[in-house]
Amino acid sequence: MDQANKFGFTINRSRLIDYDRSDRKVRDYVTLMEPSFRLCFACGGCAATCTAGYHKSFNLRRMNTLIRRGEIEPLREEVTRCMLCGKCLLVCPRGVNTRNVVAAAAAAIRKLDRNEL
Amino acid sequence: MKEALKHIVVAGGGVAGMEAAGALAEMGFRVTLVEKNNDPGGHLGRWHALFPDRRPADEVRHYLRKRIEHRNINVITGTTVEKIRHHGHEVAVDLSGGTEERADAVIMATGFDLFDARRKEEYGYGIYDNVITSAELEDLFNNGRIVKADGKEPARVGFIHCVGSRDEKVNNNHCSKVCCVTAVKQAIEVRKMIPSCEVFCFYMDMRMYGPYYEELYRESQEVHNVNFIRGKVSEASVNINNRLVIKVEDTLAGRPLKMELDLMVLMVGMEMSAPGAKCAAASGLPAGINRFLETADHHFGNNLSSMKGVFYAGTCTAPMNITDTISHARAAVEETVRYLNRR
Amino acid sequence: MNSELFIIPFNLGLYFILIYSVVRSTVWFRDLSRSDKLRLQRGFFGRPFMQSIREIFMESLLHRKIFRKNPVLGYMHMSLAFGWFLLIVFGTIEADFFGERHLNPPSHAIFFRWFNPGHGDTGFASVYNFWMDLLLAFILSGLLLAMIKRFIPGMMGMKKTTRHTWVDRLALISLWLIFPARLFAESFTCGANGSGSFLTGNLGATLASFLPAAQIAPWFWWLYSLALGTFFFLLPVSRYFHIPVELFLIFMRNSGITTGDRSSSYTEVQTHACSSCGVCISVCQMSYAAGIHNIQSAYFIKGLRNDRDISAITANCLMCGRCEEVCPVGIELGPMRLIERRQGERQDSIPGFLERYSLTRKRSTIERLPTQSYSYLEREDPARADVLFFAGCMTHLTPSVIAAMKKIMESAGVRYRFMDEKGGVCCGRPLMLAGRDREARELINHNSDIIWKSGAKILVTSCPICYKVFRESYYLEAQVMHHSEFMKNLIEEGSLRLGYLHRKVVYHDPCELGRGSGIYEDPRSVISYVAELQQATQEKNMSLCCGGSLGNLTLASGKRALIAADAAKILTQSSPDELITACPLCKKTFVQATDTKVSDIAELVAAALPEPARKARSRIRRMTARTLADG
């Protein structure tokens, strides 16, 4: 709150996806590891069918969007919830290799934390 | 001596074929219209009302029927075109049943097939009672009553967009164009027939590309209270009360959503017609990746095939609505006449 | 004096390899777990010993398995291995019998002709000579085939042959030189002395007619010795190390040692026992159907041997198990790959030469941190039931299978509870296939808890993936049954009245059910009960993978489609009315790849039920009681 007041504008900053400042290393890594990541058109079929998402917040469609925007923080915990069951793989109308997107995202976040990206 | 009339075979008696045949006959050509069913009319024959203005399909059917009531037109029904080949200056057309027609030109108007919803097994078509296709809903409209399998009126109806379209899993990456607006039209009709019934459309993108389509979409919300949820339904099951349960993500809310439905309508898309594809393959006419016929040029040769004297009309080249089909058929007639005059 | 200097390279090589083998075996033995040590000791001094000797004779010398797979390739291996073996045995006898002394050093037998140039003109000696020439010719014929295989693999029915490192190439050259060198060495010596049988004698006489045979002969004896010595020295660092290691592997395997779930000296031995023969490459659908040529088991093992970062290779495998079925050495390729998948991220570490071939070196293992956590799952309190039906995640996308199972169980009067009707929790097998066993354990515990609480006697599942993990990794009181086994029981005890469908069908063995769990006959007998079962060209243990496998995390959908299309084409060669499978994933995959109708075995049986379904409620009680008694 102090920080926010000092600079005035920072209050709204967290609400904003500042695309020019966002870090897209994770997106680049995931795209490299799983090129079909780019094919998602956000239909939500994966999230609809998801076994894990039935129990707790885990949403591959949202994860895909957030990674593209460089918004990694909300994913840290979510990415660990996937059961790799593969239902999403059978549902995806774009043929995204969904399970590998999750694996690549998890690996990217680990690498990011170790400054390896 | 009077020159014999030039002869054109039109393969397919749907909207495109009937319009093309009518136009050619009017211009003084002799036309043989080959139709696989017992009556010309194509898919339109089944439809109750048309988008965007919900005009009765009968009006268009009547127009087309009049169009082919011409002494120059010979209609052969219950027959398909098996193969088209060159024979000297003429084109020889092999028909099912072993007969052959000689013509100066051929117009392929073999149209489309509706996607077989059984191929999308997770939606339960053919497994659960109350899963129907958009075409079957038109049957219900024609019967004047919308009922479930048990004969009762549904309290909640869901329309599932893009069934068999934009879906790699059924080898169809293309958009069928007309299903979005059809769903909106049908949703309105359901709401009008059963005012107490809740109606939901589950869509990936609303593709309201034609004149007054967007307005129809707006009207469905403003006047008819149709609900729209953005998300692809992943699967359907039935619960203990024999009510359908669908799973979808409400992508705008960002959460998975479960909903019970009394009636689920699958907006089945368009695919290249099987007899058309068979004929094209036998005749050496190339198909595109989407399996529709590949035209010579997407911009200036959209009615031209790779074979001299063979022209394309309507949805054998791509999904299109009735307006565009009629325009496309007229353009095919123009190309055909130009070809015949030049020869 | 017989001590010619040229025998030195051979002697050095021979004693080096003998000492190396003893030390290496000792180190491997030392590194075994205590129980495996005990197994090996028991195996060595017990019945398995004779079994191992027999296997060594049949496989390492005669190469029976390769023979069955490909007679030409089998002949090639047999002529080289068995021929060389016979040459050594009869050479030793020859030296002992015809030589000046008995009990000669090995070099004396190997270079016998040099030491006895005029030997073998008459009587028994000439017959023996003929035999020795015949053996040499036998080996040379195999060598010729080996050369053809290397340069024109297609001629041997091989789709691809393995690529070599420079050490392998050097070893290969020295191996290839051994027998031609011997041929010419013996021929020149025979030519100079007017001796020798049909091969060495005739060739020698011809050569001697225009060449100074006596002067040339020593050069070839040197070449022969150098080739042998070089080969022995390179043996431990080349692919040919597999020859001695395979003997050790045979003893270990026959003693009952298995791969287990972590690296050990058994995995080391298996790694070195691979001959890179490439049979695994030929059967790999990823190779011939999807055009991916660098991930096959031979390359995987090679990467292990050379301590490369093979994580991409390790991950990119369908885990269908076809390669393991055909591996002539019997390496447990599936478990080996899973062990590697359990490893953490690894850097490509290229070790120095000495480090690489140090006796004590093992592939470094890296602890993988858990990536998933399912602590969010809440415990459930299920209702009690005798029979529990677990459809599985995938089956929820094939509702016709669920509908068929419901119909069948109702018709048979089975009182069951549908465990995951509202969507359950994954069985854990996909996680295990990805090498995440620890995380899988969380899901296994969750599901086990539900199954135990339900008090079920029988757990039926429609998914072979679930079936395998239920059977192998769950601790349950309930008997686990795949729905094909369950239906077979219902039919046999008379609970299901079925009509006969006049349909010709082909059955596809799902990987996890067939090779994975050994269930081949139950589905077939169920199908034969209701329809005409046609044979597929590739079935049972050599059944194809549909391409949809969850065992591969990285394979792109386009490549999967290629595999599916190829498999579907082969399966529907006989134009059946229906393609039957017993796995929802196979069904979903094949539907996309063929115009033939694809059904699950449950759908086929449900279609054979008379309408309306008659109930036979009492019968299931009998069955449950019997299962209880069996348990």
C-alpha cells in the first residue's frame, strides 16, 4: 500500500497486462518444447473434460492464455494439479498435445526460478 | 437447318443444380438434371424455415420447382453421376445403372452431406434418446411440435455448435459457415413455440457473416432471451432421471460448467457429399484438404474445374448458404455458356 | 623355435580381455542388491545353470530367435558366432591332437597352420583339414552377408541398420579382417608348402603360382594376429562388448533377476548386452509408420551406454512393447525406459575416455523432484457394492461403451455400483508411464480407499490402462477384471443369453491389455461367442499400437494419425464388417483412421443381447460367491 501511494499509478498496475513489460520466456520455452501450443483457439474443451479441474482449479485453456500473455504467477500452483490422464488430448479440436503443454509449462516455471530460461 | 440444342448435364438436383438447370433451360439449352433421390430439392426439402428472416422454406422450394418445370429440362431421379470423361468434343457422363449421357458440358452440383453425428461419440447421438441433429429439429418444426423421446415438451434445450466442423478429431478443420446462424434461428423458433423453455447456445465463436445475421443474433437475445455460453461441450452423459448432463467450460467465466438438458441439438456441419466425392475421384477431379472440390482459382475461377467442359456450382466446392449457392449456380451457368460459345 | 613375434598382439589382446571380463563381472556382481546376489548364487549352482548353458548355446551361438525372425540375418549371426566357436574348439583339438605337444597355449591353436605348414596331407588329417576349411568357409559366408547388410540393409529385410561410432567402426574393421586374414595367411602358407584342403589348398596353390607365397605369408599372419588383438582390445569399448555381456545377462535372467524400477547393475548389464542388431527398429511403428527414426530402443540403449542426455528419446516412445517382444537378447526395454523417465533433468555430460570406460562407472542418477500434487482431493464415502464398475477417464468419451456395459450388467442381473459415474479420479497409470510414480501413488491411494470402503469383491474396468495399474500397483481385496474377462465369466456361467450376430470382425489387442497384461484369449472367446472372428496379420503379442498411446508425452497428433492409419489399414486387410477393440483410447483413435466400423467388445456383446433384456438376478450371486471362495 505504501509503495502504491508513493508512485500513485501502481495501484492499477497489477490489474493490467502490460504486454511490453511482461516476460514471455515461459511462452517461448513452451512453444519450443511443444509447438502445437500455438494452435489453441480457446474453446475450453480441455477444461470442460478435465478430471483434475472437476476437483480443484486447474484450467488448461486459461493456462494457455496466461502463458501467452506472460502471466506466470497464477499458474505456479495450478500446473501441479494435472493428472496426465489424457482426456483433454482426445477432446482438443485443434490437436494440441495438451499433456506436453502442461509438462513443458511446469518445466519452464522450474527453469525460470533457477534463472535457466 | 436448325442447329440441335446444346446439351448440358447437371449432376445433383439440390438448390445449385435446380437453379443452374432452370437458368440454362431459360437460355435455350437442353438440360438433363440427374438427382440421386426420388425428388429434386436436396437438403432444402427438409427445412422448415430459413435464416435470417425465418421465411418459410416452402417459398424457395416453390421457386426452384417452378424453375425446373421447363420443356428443355429432363429430370432423371434415383440416379447418380458415376464418372465424367472426355469423348471427342463431347463429355460422356456415366450414370448409375450403366446408362450414359453425352453432353457438351457438365455442371457438378453434388452438394454436401450433413456430418454424421455418430462420429462425435462423446455427444451421445444414437446412444441417448434426446440427442438430435439440427436437421431432425427441422423435422420437429415441420410436425409442429417439439417433444422429447417421451412425448413431453422440453424445459431446457441446448444447441451445440460446431459438431463436425472446426474439429481435427473428425478430420474437418473447416468452418461450415451456416450452423451458427442456423442455431440462432432454431433457438428463436424453439423459444417461440415453447415460451417456457430455456434455450442455451454453446459456441466457440459466433460467425454471423451474412446480412442481417448479426441482427438476428441480437434479436435472439433482446426479444427471445436465448442464452449464449462460450465453450465447446466436451461430453454428454445421462443422469439417474434420464436427463442429459453436459460438460462444458464457461470460458468467459473461466470455470467448468455442468448443465442438465432435456433436449440437445447438435449443429451438424457440412462435408463433401459421398457420391460427389466418388464421382470426382473416378473422373480425376481434384479435392482440397477439406475434401470439397478444388476450383481452378479461388478468386476468378471459382466455378471452373481442372477438366474442360466441367463446371462447379454450389456446396460441392465449399459450405455456403442458399443465397450464395444460387449466386454460385448462376455464375456457373455464365461460365458454361461462355465456354460453349467459344467452342 | 615356435615363438614367432607375430603372436604377441594376439596374446596381449587375449589376456587383456580375459582379465577385463573377470574384473568387470566381479564389479557387477558386487553392485547387485543383496537379494539379487543371492539369486545369482543360487542360480549359478542350481538348475538354472543348465538352462543358461542351453540358452547360451541356442541364442548366443545358434541365434535361434533371430533365425525365426529373419533366416538370412539368423544365418549371418550363426555362421559368425557358431562358426567361430567351432573353429576355436576344433582348432584347439587339432593343435592338441596333431601338434607336437598336448595342452598348447591358445596361440598355438589359432596359428596352427603356421606352426605346422605341411600338416594334413593324408588320411584322417586330411579329412580334419577339410573340416577346418569348411568351418572357415562357413564363417566367411556369414561375413559376406554382414557386409551386404551393412551396405545394402534392404537386402536383408532390414528397414534400417544402426549407426556406428568411430570405435565401433574400428572394431568392425578388425572383426571383418580376422577371417579373410586367416584365409590368406593359411592359403599362402599352404601354397608355399603344397598342403591344405579345398579352400586354403586350392587358393594357396593358385596364389603361389604367380606370387612368392613364402615371403608374403608372414605378413598375413601378422595381419591376422593384429586384427584379433585389436578386436580384443576394442571389445569392452565397442558394441561388440555385447557378446561376452550377453552370457552374463543370461545367467542373471535365468536366476530370476528382473529390471525392477531403478537402475542397478542389472540395467548396466542389459545396457551393454544390446548388440544394436536393429530388430527393434524394424518393428517400431514410430519408425516405419510415422517416419521418426532416432528414438528406437537401440538408440535409447546406445544413449544410455554413452551417457548422453537422451530425455527426448526416452520420452518419445509409445511404450507399446513390440520391440521388447522381438529383442533377441531379451532386454526389458519397457522397464528400462521407465527407469530413465523417472530420472530428473539431466545435462548432456560427455565423459572423458578413461572415465567413460572405468570399471566402476555407472550412469549417474538424478533424483527427480515431484512435479504434481493431489493433496486437494477429498476423501469420499462410497456406498457398498459387490461389483464395482470403473469406466475410466477415457471411457467417459465413449459413452456407447458405458451404455453397453450397463445393458450387459443389467441383463445379467449384476448388482453393481458405477464408481466414477460422475467422473472419478485418474487411475495413476498415465503418471507412471511418464515416470512419476511417486505422484501416481497419491491417486492410487485415493482410489484404493474408495474401492476398499465399498467392500467390492470384483472391480470391473473398461479401460486396459486402468486395468494394468489396478492389477499391478493397487493393493486390493477385490478381484480386478477387465470387462472382457468379466463378460467371459458371465457368458460361461450362463448369466448372459446372447444371440449370434452374423458379422465378420477383427480383434485388435490393446497394448496395455495384451502385451501389458497378457490378456489375449478372453476377448477372443467372448467375440467368437457372438460373431465370426477373423485373424489379423499382426495380432496377440505382435499386435500393433493404435497410435493413441498415453505412454508418449511428446508425439504430435499428426504423427499419431499416421500410425493409426497404418495400423487400421493392416487390421482391416480382410475387409471385416467391424473392427473390435477393448480399449476406449484405441476406439477413439481408430474411428478417426478408418471407414470400417469400430466398436468396443462390450458394444458387440450388447448388440447380441436379445430385446428386451431378460434379467437373471440370481446368477450373479452365484458368481460372487464363487469369486469369494476362490479369493
